[in-house]
Amino acid sequence: MDKKNLLIVGAGGVARVATFKGAQSGEFKKIVLASRTKSKCDEIARDVKEKLGVEIETAQLDANRKENVVEIIKKYQIDIVSNLALPYQNLPIMHGCIETGTDYLDTALAETEDNPDTYYDLQWALDEEFKKAGAMALLGCGFDPGVTSIMVKYAGEYLLDELEEVDIYDCNFGEHGRPFATNFDPEINLRELNLPGKYWENGEWKVTKPFEIQVKHNYPECGEATSILIWHEELESIVKHFPNLKRARFFMCFSDRYLYHFNALKNVGMFSIEPIEVCPGCKISPLQFLAKVLPDPQELVKNYTGVTNIGVIARGYKNGKRKSYYLYNICDHQKAIGETGAHCVSYTTGVPANIGVKLMARGVWYKPGVHNVEEFDPKPFFEEMERDGLPINIVEIE
Ligand code: NDP
């Protein structure tokens, strides 16, 4: 099979990891890294060249402009676009792929700047257009969303006859030495955490106040941590693709120090996305301002230690008996930084994104139209995770 040309969009931590992994794999004829700030692409390309001896081409791209996306795709004869910019760019990049018949992958649900409470409908609505263009879009192929949905699929396909309940648990046990910081784009991250909690139970969505449901959860190999029920986008696609599920929930852990700062900033109104006039003719939302004040997520790599632990507890029946399984991955920040220069929050997203484009390029996961990761066989994906440094542990629990 002919090797394909890959375009990676964005030059943050996730794009850095995916570029390293794409270069390491040797599976692409050409990798082009294009983003808003070209110098950041050049920096990643230089690091890849120094460490792996692989040449990465770079380009300036404003991915909010479909015409610019089309121009870059044509110029570099791109076969697959890995969209690792911000969720605001998903739709223009998808439309650029439709126009050129190019395959597409992303790791986060499309958002618009004025509304963080978005759903898959805008992207699922492009299914027919992708089919007509003879191209495929793979949505949400990071860790969560991404690997967590693949874990649910694995449990439903290979561990249980009837899958009844899934709980996703995500905890970063890492320490970066800063009083308060976000591990990826602060604006995207804080908008997500500020939404009401939501989970699926007995055929309907139940809504909670933000941070209303808190549990103490024991993370395997790491210990107990307070974990809060939040709405997370993969719940929507999991419930669609596993319609018999009785319950689906997502929990994320937060330290007391994080919650102290989070609550103070929230209480003074710093999470508002409504632009306010801060000087004559100069409008900015408090959240955009805060995002500029907080540390750049990439800066955190200097001192990051500890691990992340993300997994799924799947409960149901096997041969008529009630069974529960915990599928999880542990990622070590120092190991990820040593290999790619990015911490685990980027590593656990960039590695699956690169596996997604590899499986698409090989035709192993390939179907024209718009798809979520849980529509495909999880086994080849898990095999690649093992090879690419993020092995999945599976244990039976009480
Ligand atoms: P960063 O904020 O570090 O990087 C985003 C990059 O996108 C930046 O380089 C930025 O450019 C670039 N960008 C922004 N606007 C444009 C534009 N108009 N045109 C071209 N490039 C643009 O984010 P991360 O690397 O941490 O995250 C990348 C993506 O991964 C996000 O969508 C995030 O939501 C998602 N994610 C998914 C996870 C998962 O598990 N599924 C977990 C973590 C993140 P500039 O450098 O100029 O600012």
C-alpha cells in the first residue's frame, strides 16, 4: 500500500506528541505541521530532526479559514488531516476536507467561541457530505474522548455479554509546582468544567449543578482521590452507540488546592465568556484574559512529575453472572517528557491521535462518512497502544 501524506494542524503539546509519534512510525510519506504560529511548528520540527533524524515540513495556517485549509491540503497533496488545533477549528477544517476529498481526524468536539455547551450534531450532520466526497472523518480520537470509548467498546465486545454500566475515571496525580494551571488550553478547559454535570441513567440525561456529585475513588496503583461528576463529550457518543446502557458517568479528580483556586476565580466572575470593555474600544472576556495570565500548558513540562491514571469501569453480565472490569492506563510524566518534550496530558492525547491516522492510512479502520472511535474493532487499536507506550491494563474487580 502506498504511504500517505499527513497534515497535522496545531503546534501545542498534543501536536508535538503526534508529530514525534508520526515521525517515529515511519508510516507516512510526508508529514506537514501547520499552525497559526509557524515558529512553533519550526521548533517542533527542529526537535524531531534532532532526536529522530526525520524531516518535518512546516507551514503557516489559519484553520478558521476553510480556503486556507484547502490551499495547504492542495499545496502539499495531503491525504489525511490530523486536527490538533482547538475545537473552534473543527468545522472549517472538516469543510476543507470535504471540498478536497481528504480524510480527517480530531480529538475534541467542535465548539464555537460563544457556546461551550455543544454536541456532536454539528459534526455528525456532515456524514453525507463526507460520504459523497469519498472521505472519512474520525471524531474524538484522543484519550477522553477516544481511548475511553474504545475501552467501553472492548468491554462490550470481548469481556461481557451484556454491558449495563460504565464509569469513566480520569485523574492526574502529577505535580507541576504551580499554584494553579490547566494542562491544556485554559479557555477550553475551564469552559468545560464550568458546565452543569450530566450523566445517563435509565434512558434519560440527569443534570446536576456543577461539581454537585463528588465521590472518593480508588485509582488502581495510585490511591484514593476526590472525583467529581462532570459532563464529558464522549458520554453522548457512547450512549448513542450502546443504546442498552443503563448508566454512563464521567468523573474527574481535583486536588483541594485546585478547587480552592477554581472556586475563588469562579466566584469573582473570571470564567465568564461575555466580553467586557476593559479600556475604550477594547473588549475581552474575563476567561480570555485569565487564559493569558495562567501558565502556558507547555511551560509545565519543566517540573512535571508523577502519573496520570485514566480508565473505565464496565459492569454487566457474562454467562449470566454479574461481572465488573477496570480497564486503565497509567502514564508517567517524566517518561513522556523525556521522549517527546510534552507531559502526559498531551502524550495520552497525541499517541491515540497518531494511532487513529495510522489505522485509517492502513485501511484497518476505514469507512467513508463521519464516525466515532467506538464504531471500530478495538483490538488493533489496543495493540498499537501497547507498542506506542500506553499499554492498557484490564483487571476484574468486585
Ligand atoms: P494548545 O492550546 O497547546 O495548542 C493548540 C494549537 O492550536 C496552538 O498551537 C494554536 O496556535 C493552534 N491554533 C489555534 N487557533 C488556530 C487557528 N485558527 N489556525 C491554526 N492553528 C490554530 O492545545 P493542546 O495541544 O493541549 O490541545 C490540542 C487539542 O487537543 C485541543 O482541541 C484540545 O481540546 C484537545 N485535547 C483532547 C484531549 C483528549 O483526551 N481527547 C485531551 C487534551 C486536549 P498558537 O500556537 O498560535 O496559539
